[in-house]
Amino acid sequence: MPASRSPSRGGARRPAARPGLYVDGRVSYEALAAGAAFQAVLGEVAALARAHRPLLMCAERDPARCHRQGLVGVRLAALGTEVVHILADGRLEPAAHQGRLGL
């Protein structure tokens, strides 16, 4: 599967540009995940995962600190998609949240 990037699939935004998605200056994963745009992209990623092994990259060393794990990983797992973390030492670790939604 070729590498691809899509600005519409995420990235930092200013709170003023996206009212209703922030609580006390921090993004609300629940509000973001409830949006139509997020749901559409989540569906795209889940469909890719059925045919390929997509890689969502993050610079966090610890998967528990990764916003993709907390925002996207739990929701993909709830859809039945296998989520695996590549640890700093190269080991693969199944996500702790497999099969359940919640943080």
C-alpha cells in the first residue's frame, strides 16, 4: 500500500476555528469523534484495514500517551479492527483496548 497524507484526516487546529470541540482549552475526543468528518475518515481507515495493513504514525514513545490511540485506536478496535502498537524497541504489542470503546 503506498504512503499517503491527507490534511483533511487530522492535524492541529486552533480552538477558535472549531468551536464546540474544546473543553477548557483541550480537544474533546468525544465531540470530535461524533462529527461527520471524523466518522467518514474512520470508515475509510477501517475499510483500508480490511484490505491492507495501514499504519497511523505517532511520535509518542508510550502508546498510552498517543492521541491516535485514545481517539482513533479505541474506535477502530470497537469496529473489530486489530490495533497493534510498534514499540520503541521494535516489538509489536496488541492494543490494550481491543474490542472495547472507552478510555
